[in-house]
Amino acid sequence: MNFNKLTTKSAEAIQQAQSIAAEYSNHAIDQQQLLLALIRQEQGLIPELLTAMNTDVKGFESSLADEVAKLPKTSNPVSPDSVYVTNELNGALAEAENIAERMKDSYVSVEHLFLALLEQPNSALKELFKRYSIDNKKTLEALKNIRGNQQVTSQDPEDTYNVLKKYGQELVSLARANKLDPVIGRDDEIRNVIRILSRKTKNNPVL
């Protein structure tokens, strides 16, 4: 695999998988550690995908951590830089690059890693995916809703997903839930908004 084609988040996930292997005294990084790293990413895409599929993310993470704990251990301290990649994980990484190419993406993002683990799971992940009803079709549907038709053309594509949801407010939903701030005492602001919306010029910022 060409590691120069990894997005920032993908590279971070692989580095975190190394740290998890060292934490559990594993000499090798397998698919379990990588998937656990993907799920534990702060504001990561994979937890968002799992949530969109109505998956019990906490339960899935706990079950996955149990599988990592079952991996072979050594009694000696392990450095993250000393662990090696298993053949099964190496195959999944190569498949992630193929998936990125099929999706016409320039970089291998976290969704490609997750899809590769779904397509080429080892026996432990295969059982977990089955138990939590996670499959390729549901993942692609959830990914389409989050990512839309965007292509991965930079090393930080996740920053562009669901931009409105991340940085905006859905006022209609907030109003229905009675979560909007009261407008009493804001007559001047309301009049100013109405005045701007009433403009019929090309300079109207709303039109």
C-alpha cells in the first residue's frame, strides 16, 4: 500500500492501531486493532456511520475491545514502532486502496478502510459484523447520506462532510422542539431582518 495516499485521519488510525497493539502487548497489528482505532477517533466518520445505521456504537466498541484482548500477547514491553502488520490486515489495506480507486477518490480515507474490513474481514470481525447487523450495503447507504457525491481530493476530506450539520443550526427543528431563544425584546433585530428580506435588489444577500 502507498502510505503517501492516506488521508490524515487514515494515517492517524493506523498509528493509533499501533499504540493499541502496544497497549495490549501484541506483537502484531491485526484488523481488530485498526477497527477499534477507527471507532475511537474523536469526531470520526466511522462512529457517525455506525450511528446512522442504528448500531449500538458503545456495545460494538466494547465487543471489539474484548476481541483485541484475545489476541496473542507477549510478556515483554512492546513499542508501537516494533509491531508488524498481519497478512490479513495487509490484505485489507491493499483492498482499501482498490476501493478508493473504484470510487474515483485520490486518497484512501477512513471509509475506504472500513469498507475494506467489511469486504475482507477475518473470522473475528466477520462474527462481530454479523452480530451487530453491519454490512456493505447499509454502510454505503449511510455513507452516501453523509458524504453525498463528494470525492476525496485532499488529505482532510472529513472536514467537508456534513458542513451544514457541523457548523450550522437547523432552526425549524429547534423551533419545533421549543429550543430557540425567545425573541421578546428583539424588535429591532426582527425589523432589520424583515427589511433585508424585503429588498428586491441584486445586492440582497439572501437572494
